[in-house]
Amino acid sequence: MSEAPAATPGEPKVDLAAARAHGLTEAEFAEIARILGRTPTFTELGVFSVMWSEHCSYKSSRKYLKTLPREGPNVVGGPGENAGAIDVGDGWVAVFKIESHNHPSYVEPYQGAATGVGGILRDIFTMGARPIASMDSLKFGAIDHPRTRYLVNGVVGGIGGYGNCVGVPTVAGEVMFDPGYNGNILVNAFALGLARREDLQSARAHGVGNPVLYVGSATGRDGIHGASLLASAEFDSESEAKRPTVQVGDPFTEKLLIEACLEAIKTGAIVAIQDMGAAGLTSSSSEMAGRGGLGVELDLDRVPLREPNLSPYEILLSESQERMLIVAEHGREAELAAVFEKWDLHAVVIGAITGDGRWRARFRGKVVADIPIAALSDDAPLYDRPTQPPKRSLHEARPHAVVVRPEPADALRALLSSPNVASRRMVFRQYDSLVLSNTVAGPGGDAAVLRIKGSRRGLALKVDSNPRACALDPYLGAITTVCEAARNVACTGARPAAITNCLNYGNPERPEIMWQFARGVAGLGDAARAFATPVISGNVSFYNETEGRAIPPTPTIAMVGVFADVSLNVKHYFSFPGDLILLVRTAPPSLAASEYADLFKISFGALGPIDLVRERRLLDGLVECAERRLIRSAHDVSEGGLAVALAEACFNPDQALGAEIEPVATDAAAEAWFGEGASTVIVSAPAENLKAIHDIFAPLEVRPIGRVSAAPRLKLGGWCDEDVAALRRLYEEALSGRLGRHD
Amino acid sequence: MKWGVVSFPGSLDDRDALWALRDVLGQDAALLWHKDESLGGAECVVLPGGFSYGDYLRCGAIARFSPIMKSVARFAADGGLVLGICNGFQILCEAHLLPGALTRNRSLAFVCDFVNLRVENAATPFTRAAHQGETLRLPIKHGEGCYVAPEDELRQLEERGQILLRYVDARGEATDAANPNGSMRSIAGVANDRFNVFGLMPHPEHAVEAMLGGVAGRKIFESIAGAAR
């Protein structure tokens, strides 16, 4: 054992009170003292508090996450890397991940959302992949809540401000408004990159004596304890005071960092590389060395600083953005430094890999932290928290009796202009969805479609969530979410291939929340197994509560699908007058957890059972129909039900078309026209393909319900005969009308 | 014909312009580095879209001082063809190679969308493959594309035919509703008075493939390639 670490002059005293202020429990504090054989220094206390925070250690969730299917014939690379990767053919791998930036975005919406985008992009290019697409899942409070407009403008501005400037297109996403998020919005950011398989990088250090390089922006005081105090605790009235823990983004530097890192990777001189994300220098150095079973020694005096006199504690815990840590091959430091210099970025050797399994930091000649590296990762605490089903359903408080059911024509107009159904155009119009020249279908469809240059192949991606269904039943709700994400991807003709997820829940120390989480993970796992779509990466966000009130359970699912031939992609809108319109579904529709039920304040009811074999049949059938060119459009029926989906399918951007739909023979008309729940897709096809389509989807119900018309009117079963352009105006203008943005 | 696409730090659509020219249109195109002064023998220099130097000051205000811009100015003075797209247009205005300036969009928000553009003067090296009055559908994506110039300058631009593109609606009318950023006189693209420097806010390099938003952008590149022959 080397010299005992020294306290830095002026540091606060280390005792139980200090540990508690850092979010550590008494037992955790005692465990730290046991591991070290002494009381930690203040610097060490800070290091333990971030590495053992829920955000970094997954101490409450690991037990459940282990049950998710992670393997598959298309999965590339082992677990524990910065993001997951799948083989998409022709030598290409797609690297992708989704991550939450909920609390920072609530406290400081512009920078919180911006740095969420920046952070997830770094997780992608650190793998050696060029980021080619972003998506975002956004949950705001009620649209008329006094803070919502401010938060929407800030978050959307931040995503656009960062994403547009860094040159990665934002190609899809989702936006939802629900009072359940009034005090705790969700900002989940997804990024996807492409790499040649042989260029994939590792975050596993090897080679004792290999130098550790710090590259990118200088270190400042921003973001200290973002992971531990902001992300791993509930909100209260003091949360505004945590605004300084939110980092500030610099997309220009990120753009330079992307180019420089991808160029540096090409030299072959990089052993391991990782983003300095949550817990900054501490996590990146300890995780890279730890994965290799090695140690690391850092000289904090060499770290580029934005301002003088940062303490070792601040340097180690800063979450300043746009920084990466690289383990280089010994003797090739200069080669790498030259690349970063070309891009006007810092590249400084700040330490070396050691063989003693210790994580050690020096400052002004003295050791200020000396910790067994396993204690910061593998040996971090692991909890099996109690679970307890709630006594009452989350929606029991809702009114049960229908006062007056609206006339269906009024319901359709109300739904098309409802904040959760209306076009998101005013949002996605603020995002560059075209840069990099891969966007075959951008925002506004069922899923985004990207081509892969120099290949016939392509990708489809979509992010989905369904908190209403999850609030009714966290298990079935999670399955519903996976089904919807997969269906959106399959509607474009791509075969769903793999999942990344962001699991947003309340305080895991409460048994009812832990039960929601456990049930959600179980549902996600069952659906992922049924669809053979492994969960290759993800993130857990707990403590989404304000003043003791948790958000609805919100597992956000991003699905990535692969096209063998992207030119066969299917649009979501009708294109040929005279085409048959077919309804394909796995089960009858229901108003449970529907937008209709929410809008007209009727009982949410209960979710029906989901047959995953039938769901899989629907997905496979959609892909086969696309590959055999049997269908000309496919659109998922989701919020607002069949009537809304039919209207959306009439909104062809290039020509005015309509649809004539026969009456439904049922006494449950609201369910038929506005029900959601079960998986339903509307496809359009030439009449002569009906038999083939029927055979492909069997035993599912495939029912012709009408035809695409040249006249631009939506005619639904005798109760609706509306001008498509008028409906479209309603749909396009509703959100900007409510949020007050005009252009 | 030989094309040079300048990469400033923060340029984004440099790769898209290179892809469109080299891989789609089969032109001889290469990237030029902002720290170099050589234009690599290019017969047309493209200043691409993006956020040069982060555009933390006025858009294009720093890029105009790049070493390569000295060469671009000399090249333009000698009659060489220069095409500025989006941020490139902003840089050309900052460098006084084009008249006017580009300011925040009227909506104060970034806008990414497809727009209709009317070709106002088809007798230039940048538009000769199009017809006078033809409508081109191209994407825009910018936060600061509102073209402004003093009234007498605007009058001169009109008289000399330097306004090459205007934002119009589906019927080809330059209405206020069809103006996506509040540009004066719906101006989307202008040339200098010698017609060898052209700047436009829309992105022709993002409209060269049928699968990705149409092929109207080819008209601009084909005009230039034809002009050099």
C-alpha cells in the first residue's frame, strides 16, 4: 500500500453528516470506511458518492436488468460498453442508446435538453461510430399548466440548438402532455451511429504504463454532483437552487470532438476511449481501468482548467461537457495529440494505467484519493428493494361515469386537435432532419427511415412510450409500448432488430414504485424475447417525483429496424386512388387508456390480454408485404384510434386524396372508431393483392373497410364527410395554437 | 469540372455537398481545409452550410477571416465561380462578396422544411439549366435566413437581375405566407453584379436524389457545371 491520501487544505470535515449530505446512507458510509480501512478524504467521499449514486451504480435496478434478453445473432460486442451495437449487414454496425436528462431539463430546460443530446452523442462516437441520427421522447405536464410553455420552448430550443449545430439530424421523436408530469418532465435522448465493424472501439483499458489522455473542453465547476444530487434524488421546493449543477453545452466543440475522435480512431493508437459523462473524470477513468482489471493513476495538476483554483474534488466531479478520456498505446501520444491539435482541441497526458487495481489521484504532489478500483464499480452496493403492488390503481381517482358521449364527428375534430394527437410539426420543424443526406423519411411518419450510403440497406427508428397504459398495468403497459415501437418500425417495412430503453420511474425506495419497475422490466423482457429484439443498451431514471408525487411509470422504448433494401420502404399515407384500405389487427379495439377516454373523461377501464405470438405475426406480415411490394401504405393505429389514423393517412404531402370507409356493424361505435389498445394497422393496396395479403397475415383479421378516393374528402361510415384540407389544418395548427408559436 | 468544398470548423453540410457533387453527380470534387490558402485548382468553390466556428458571434462573422477566405476573395475577384449555401451565403455577405445581410428568422425559431422557389433570372451561370419562372422545390434549414438590405440596394438588385431565387407558394406566387423567414422581397438567393458569386439559403445539395427529397437541386449544380465548359 502506498502513502495514505492527504486531505486538501480548506476541505470540509468528513463525518456521517457530510456523507448524508452527499446522498450516502449510514451503512454505505460505514462500508466505505471498511473498504478503505480508514475514514475517506473529502475528495474520496465525493468520488464514492457519485459512483455509488443510483444514476451511476444502478444499485436498485441491476437485479432486474440482468433478466432482460441481451443476446442475439445480430448483437455485436460485449456488455458493459458505452452503447450497444448490432450488425446491420454489408460490414456496417449500428450503435445506439437512449438516456434520460429529466431533472436537468426541468431545472434548466434549454441547457438540460441540449446537454442530454450532447451526452448521448458522445456515447455513440466514443464507440468509433459516426452519429447519424437523433430522436427524443419528451413528456411535459398538462398543456395549460403555467410552466409547460416555458419548458417546451426551452427543451425544444435546446435540442434544436445543440443537434442542429452539431450536425446530427433529429429524425423522429414523441411529445406528450399529461398532468402526471407537471412537476417532473421527461427528456429522453436517443442517438444512433454507424461504424464499420472493424472500427468499433472499446472502453476496456489494457497495457500497464499506457498513457491516459484528456481531450476536448477544459474543466470547469459546472455539473458537479449532477449525477448524485440532481439525478438521484426527488424534487422539492429547493430544486431550483440546484440549477448550477446543470451543465452548459457547447455544440461547436462537440462537432470538433466528433471529427477529431473519429480521425484519431483511424490512427489505431487508441486502446480505449470513453466520454466524461456523469461523474466526469472519475467514472471514465475508473470504469475503463476497472473493465480491464487494472488500475489508474491521475495527475490532476495536468487537467486543463477553465478557471484557476479548482480543488481536486471539483476536478474529479466536474461534469463539464465535451470532454473525452483516452487510453493510448504507449509511445503514440504525439500522433494522437497532433490530430486533436488540428481540430484546435486540448489533448493532454494526465495519467497512466497501472497494474495494482487502485484508482489513485495526485494533486500538487500529494495523493488525494487512493481507492481499490473494484469498489467503485463491481463492488458498489446492490439492493434488492422491497416491492408491493399498489392497493389502488393509479387511475382509480378518475371519473368513472360518462356524462355525455360526444357526437363522433365532434370527437374526431377534438381528437385531431388534441395536444397528444395533433401534428408535432411546430416542434420538429425546429430540428434539422436532413443533414448527412440519409433521411428517406423524417419526422411525422410512423418511424424515421434512413438509407446507408453505399449499400442497399437502411434503418428505421422510432421511440415510443405509453404511460397511461403503464399506469393501468405496468406489465401490460410495457408490452404495449414495445409492440407499438415495433409496429411503427414494421409499418415502414423494416424488420425490428433491437431495442434500447430508458426506464423512467419514481423513488425506488418506495415498494409500490419498485413493483412498477419490476413489472415493467418483466413486460419489456417478455415482449423483447417474443420479437427476438434484444435489449442492447439503456438507462434507468429513478426519483422522478416532486413533493412525493411520482410520474406515471414510463418505460421509453426505442426500436431500430433494418431494411435489406431501403428502396422498398412504405409510406404511412395513401397514394393511389382506388386502392383498397384494409384493417389488420390482433384483437378488437378498446377505449382503455385511450386518448378518447382521457379527453372525454370516461373510465380508463382495464387493458386486455396481449397475445405476443399474434403481435409477432403482425410485424412479420408487414415486413413481408413490404418486401413483396404488396402494399402502398401502412399506418399504425395509435392515439385517437382508427378514425384519426385514417385522417392522417389522407394527409399526403404531395397530393390531395381522401378515403371512403364503410359503416362498422357494431353497437360499440366509439370503440371501433376511437379505440386503441390492441394492435391495429391500416394498409392500402391494389385490390388484386388482397388474397396474398390475407394469406400473409393469417390467422389475423384482415378486413377491407373502404377505398382511397381521388376526391379529397374523409367519409367515415355515414357520420363523417369532411374536407381533408380542413381536417389537416386543424391537425397541423392545433399545437402551435395552444403553445403560442406562429411562423 | 473541378469543385472545392471548404470545410470550416463547424461546417456541417460540407460532406453533403461533397456527396452530392462527387458521388451523385459524378463531378471531380474535394474538400478544402480552412487553414490552407490553396483552392486546389477548383473551378467552382462551394462554401457549405453549417455553423462555422459555432456561429456564436454573427453567422459567418469569424469564418470570413479564415486563411482560405483570402484566396476565395481573390478567386472571386478574378471571376471564379463561388457558391455559398446557407452558412456559406452568410459568410459571403459578411465577407462583402455579396450585398445585404442575413438576420434572425421572423419567427425567431430555426426552421427545417421544404419550400418552393421561383427562378427569377435563368440567364446566370448558377441557374441556366432552369427556365425563367420555373419553380424548384428545395429544403431550407436555418435560424438566420431573413435577407435584409437597404431599399436602394434592393432596387438595384432587382434592376440588375441579381435576385436569382424567391420564396413562393405552390402556385408560384411570392406571398407573405410562403416566406419562411421574413426575407425582404421574399429573397432566397442573390448573385453579385458580375454574376460569378451566388448565395442562397436553400440547400440544393439536399435535393439531388429522388429517394431523398427530389432532384430540383441538380439544376443549380448542372448550371454551374455547364457554365464552366
